[in-house]
Amino acid sequence: MERQLQIKSKIYMDTVVTLKVSTILPQEHVEEKMNKAYTFFKLIEERCSRFDPDSELKQLSGTCHEWVEVSDLLFQLLHFSLKMAEQTDGAFDPAIGSSLVAAGFHTNYLTREAVVLNERARGADYRHIHLNRRTRSVRLTEPMDLDLGAVAKGLAIDLAARELNGFEGFVVEAGGDLFVKGEKAEGLPWEIGIQHPFDPKSLIGMWPFENQAICTSGGYERKSPIQNGSHHLIDPRKQTSPREVVSVTVTGSHAMLADAVSTSIFIMGWQKGLELARSTGCEAMIMTRDQHIHTSKGFGGGTK
């Protein structure tokens, strides 16, 4: 029996989330699994929105000097984020929310309501976030605006991929982040194109990927509406957008990891970035402002 390709798209987390499934299984079964996969994007958006005043993340951001019990999902994201922050010496920081608001990234894409900048939160960083694994609790020792955008979407992709894992081939795509498994059709791999940061109509290249996450970070799509030369990728330590790197694509076993590593590399620069990729078991392709491309040895299967 020949495989059929089924595709569905919905909007979550301010981006188009597309599911592609290649299988011989009945359409009704595919539809059911796709709908379940989308529930993870909905759940994580509801729990981790920094715009929704009722989200668990926003409620936690409003606390200070008290232990707050949180859900397994939020604790997992914060625990992973703090490990990444420590490993990158603060290049990755879940306390970046106030910096994003100050740069003009303050509008809820669903309601168009704007978040007001909390000036008291601008001095906080990841070292002011404390976790208690035994009680699954979090304590913030400085006012802060938490933002988990660099990992929450990745976790949603991973959970959706787990839901679709029974199919012969599939892609979960959310913006510049993907997870691919198997083949598009018998003998035909999924080929993923990486956008050229200086020409939106061109690609850096096309690579066949199988059974891995592919996450891209670039400052060319989400530019600050109020700060010239700034974009949504901000160095938490300097409060500015780096200029050396213009695009980073990372492949790894999980989208949450690849998403965090690609964001961190963009902040750290290509040399330290390649070291980070190696230390986390990921592969990376990095384009710098002079359009030079730096790749780890195994990126794209070792070929360009």
C-alpha cells in the first residue's frame, strides 16, 4: 500500500505550526493523532505565555521571596533553562522578559494588548531563580519577568513528535524549528531548506534530515519596532542584540535542546558556539555577518 501525505496547519505561540504525516494508516487515525499533537502547543502556550496575566508563568513572575509550587511542565522548563544558563555563563537566561519588553516585544499576538515594562525587573538574572526539586517549587529573589520562549516551543515540538511517533514519517514544524522522523515517502528523505538571512527568497542550502530536531535562530524576521538594529535575540548581559552572528541552525536529539543551543550560540558567537554544540551533543551551522559559514563536523550528516 502506498503512503499518503497528510498536512495540517494551525497558529500557536505566534507562529504557524504545521504537521506533516506520511503513512499507510487510515486518515481518521492520522487526524486523531494530529489533533492530540496540537493540544501540547495549546497547553504550553496557556501555561507559559508571558503576556497572559492568568498563565502560570506570568503568575510566578509576580511573586518574590516566596516558594511557589508549580506544575511538572513549568518546573521541567525552568530546570532545563537554569542548567543552560549556567553552562553558557548567562548568555541564555530565562529572566530576559523585561529586556524583550524594553525592546518593543510587548504585544500579545492574540489580544493585541501590550505588557507594561516593569523597571524593577531589569536587574534580575537567572541567579535569582531557585528551585526545590523535592517540593517542585520555585523562589524568585528579585522581581523579574520570566520568558521561556527559547525552550517552550521546543518542548511543545518534542511532545507533539512523541504523539506522532507511531507513523512511518512525519514533520512537526513551528516557525524555524522542526522535528523530523523517517521518510517523506519510500526512499525519499525529508529535505529541509535553511533560509538565507540576507535574501528571504534564497536558501543557504538543503539537507536531508531524519530522526532529529532542527532549530534555527536569526534576527532577520523579528526586528525591534523601537530600537534601530535590535531584534528579539538579546544578550542578557549587555542588553543589546549581537551583531557578529546572523543565523544559527542546530540539530539535536530533541527540539527543546536544539532551540536553546541555537539561541545561546547566536549570543555567544561562532567560536564559543561551536564548543557549546559539541559539549551538548548537537551539530551547528553558523553564518556570520561577513556571510562566512562555520559548521561542526557532523552537521547535515557531514556534508554541506
